[in-house]
Amino acid sequence: MTSRPYAGVTADRRRADRRAALLDAALDLLAAQGLRGTSLRAVCARAGLNPRYFYESFTDLDALLTDVHDRIIAETADAAARGVSAAGPGASLHAAVRSAATAVLDVYRADPRKARAVLIEASASPVLRARQREARRHYTRLVIEYARTFYDIPSDADAQMHFTATMLVAGWSENLIAWLDGELQTTASTLAHMFADATEALATHAAANLPH
């Protein structure tokens, strides 16, 4: 049995709209007030929904916040991949990294809430902090895989590659936070260029010192 449309809108569409409103309200609160100000009651009030509608989409607040976090991570990962593709198949490491970083920064500049939520406020939640760590491990693995397309890396160099990739991923995150907080005062374009410079320098040094 299917639900009858109400005012021309199906029940599934209304449910999806309520879920989207809750996600946006949680993102808004998390970015503006931090985890302490992002309660279930506050989210429902910001979304303009009765709390009973919360439970048709989420089991608890952690489930909602996890969904918010993971959606942003997926969006930035997709943006980075598009940035690499946009650089072209024959692009240098520097050009590809700069294009990927620019694409990620474009996501954050379009909606600054997303950067603050995943890079800063998420660390206050044990659940989201674990998601942060997993995302960084995932990015580290991607960096290693990508590096292998530029360098002839022997199988016994995993420790060196992991160390270098972790430095890059963690350093990028910390510099993004400094940029968001105004401690690192530069343009998005320059930030992407500096990250590409650092990536190229670290990758070249690591490749030159790999065991053979």
C-alpha cells in the first residue's frame, strides 16, 4: 500500500524533506554552537519539526551527526577526485594536487559550515572523533595509492610511504583549521599552491630515500 499524496507531495518525498531539514539544522548548529549546542531538541527546533519526526530517520543524535559528517567527507573526497581528473592525465604531481586541493577548498568556501563541522567541532564528539580518524586513514591510503602512480615504489617501503602520507594528510587538516581560524592568513589559491609545493617536496624526498 502506498500513502496518498498530500498537497501533491508523496509521503516518501515529505519524509526525505524532513530528513534533509534535520541534517541541515544539525550542520548549522554544529558549526555555529559546537557539539554542546547541538542537542536533539535544538536540532528539531531549528528544523521546525516535532521530535517524533526525528526518529523516523535517525535512532539517536549520534546517528544524525555521523550522517552529517560522512556526507561532508564523501563530498570533499569526490571533489578532490574531480580535481585530479580536471588536471588531466598528463598532469604533474604538483598540478594534480593543487587542482584537488582547490576543489576541496571550493566546497568549504561554498559552505563554511562544512569545514568547521568536520575539522573542528567533530573532535568534541567521541563518535565523530573516531569518524575523523577513519577518514584520515582513508585519505592516507589514497595518497599512498596515488603516489604509486608517480613513483616506482618497492613493496618494502610501506612504512616510509605511510609516514609521509600521514604527514601530508594531518598537515593539510591542521593548516585548514589555522586558515579557518584566521591564524594562517592567505588566499584559498595560495593555500592550495602551498599544499602542492609541500606535497611535491615531501614526495620527492621520500622517493629519493626509499630502500632499493
